[in-house]
Amino acid sequence: MASGDVVNWCSNAATTYVPAVGVELMIVQVFLNGQTMQYGIQDGIDWARQYVISNNNEGEFAACKYGITNSHYYQSDSKTETGFSAIQLK
């Protein structure tokens, strides 16, 4: 993959996404499937988080701008499907 590529990632449980060493991504949208979800940037100790709340069983999307690297990575506590769309910066 190269700078400018679009990265789409999804999972079916609470999870962490850590890019390879030297790769930087800008997450521009996250999604979930019908529940409350926390997501954000984790560094192994602390995390900055955001909440999405859905009162139905339909997919929900949230716009955001999170720059992630191998040391500051994406984490979600979703119990169902979750994922994001990002642009590779480096």
C-alpha cells in the first residue's frame, strides 16, 4: 500500500487495529451496528475516546479525524460489527 490509498477495515467484536511500523493512517469515518460504542486512540495506557449511540438495529456512521500510527492506534469496545475508513498518509 502507498500514501493516498483508502483503507477499509472491519471486525465483529471489540478490538484494536495497530498499523505496521512506519505506516500512518487518518481515520475519517467509523461505523457500528445498532448499539452504544466507544472508539478512539489508544497508546497502551491511556486513550482518547468518543461515543456513538444508536437506538435501533441499523448501521450508524460517525465522521471523525483520528491519525493513527504503530504507537497511537485505534481501539473499539463494540460488541457487534465495527470498522473504519481511512486514508494512508505514510
